[in-house]
Amino acid sequence: MTATQPAPEEARAPAVRSKRSSGTIRSMFVELGEMGVLGGQVLWMAVRGPWDYWRDAVDQMFLILKQCWIPMAVSCTFFGLGAPGLQGGNLYNLFGMPERLGSFFIMASIREFAPWVNAMVVAGVVGSAITADLGARRIREEIDAMEVLGVDPVRTLVLPRVVAVTLITGLLDVVALCFGLLGGYIASVLVLGANPWAFYNNLFANLTTPDIWGSVVKTTIFGLIIGVVCCYKGLYAKGGAIGVGRAVNQAVVIAFAMIWVVNVVFTNILLGLNPDIQVFK
């Protein structure tokens, strides 16, 4: 072998890397397809009945509310105060109209930041816990035992959790909107010295029904994504305790990525169907 000829291992390295890349991409699409199948199965079970899962779903909703509302309220308040509040308020203050921050917060907080922060908190707090719980059950072979006994783990374990996360995430959005607007009020009135009644009048003069229902519906979809992704990764975790930790990490990352993609699509559809909400009075 001459010095100019590559070693056999070096010649095979690009092909091996290409094969691994294609395998990773293929497995990613397979997982997305399986998540879609699981989501469709859960939705069909939820609407078809019997509806005996509601007791477990209500217990899960209470637990999610207890775990999430305080970090969500703090996050929405200070996020609204910092990013859109002070930054946008200083821009409006240059033109001598800090009370116009009320109309800006319809776009910043109600349409975008409050749903997004709400979903991030739910995914980080609840989604990771769901994945860890189901993954631990899988590693301890509890789910295998349920399948042997003829008990459907999807209906028993996944359905109540997905329903609870979906509904409570949409309901928590209403609370997130209030705390996000509180951050805007603090920035506009208490920091920049705007007239509080002018802030309120500007806010409600531009607020529309599509803004509210669009925010709640979008956040509910976020909750469905979080529930399905986290339950899927926990249900099919493998590799012992390390595998459970890896599944938790993957579930949160995948949920975040899917939320961002769905947010872009939903916002474009909302603005396209309601062009009048882009006009600020």
C-alpha cells in the first residue's frame, strides 16, 4: 500500500458516518409516526368511551395545577416585565406614549409569550415527571405485567395523563395571560410612569375574541403534544436507569421542538384567517 492510498478503515469511515446519519433520520421519522399513532389512539379512546378515566384524569389535573401554577405565574410575570415590558416600553417611551404598551402586549403576551412560557413550564415540570414515571414502570416490568394480565397500559396509564395535561395546559393559559399582563402593567405604569387607565383603554380597545380563543386553543394543542410525546418516550423507555434519564431528556427536547413548529403554523393560520387583528387602533 502506497502512502497516497487511504487505509481501508479511513476509506470506509465516510460511508459508515453516512449510514449512521441516514439511520438516525429514519428512526426519528419512525418515532414521529409512532407518536402520531399513539396520539390518534388516545384521542379515539377519549371520545369513544367508556369515560371511566375521568377520575384519574381529575387527580392528575389537580397534581399538575399544584406543581405548575406558581412557577408559571412567576415566569410569566417576570418574562412579561423584562422582555416585552421594559424593552418594548422603552421604545414607546421614546415617542412619549408608554401607555401604548397595552396594545403591544396583545401581540407579545397574549398571542405568543404567555402560551409559550406556559407550555415550557408544563413540559419541564410535568412532562419530565410523566416520562420518568412511565419509564420506571417499564424498567421494573410493571407495564409488561399489565400486558400479560390483559390490562391495556395505554388506556390505564397514558389516557388519563394525556387528557389531564391537555386540558389543564389550556386552562392554565388563562392564568398565564393575567400574569403576563401584570408584568406589562408593572413595566408601563410603575416603571415608565404611564397612566394606568390609558394602559387599560389601549389594551381593551385592541383586544379581540380571536386573540383569546386562539391563545387558549394553541396552548391546549401544546398540552396534547406534551402529553403524547412524554408518554410515548416513557412507555417505550429501555436501558435501565440510564435509559430512563435519556428518555426524559429526549421527551422534553422533542416536545419543545414540536411546540415551536406548531406555534409558527398556528400563528400564521390565525393571522391569515383574521387579518383585522393585525391592525392596532
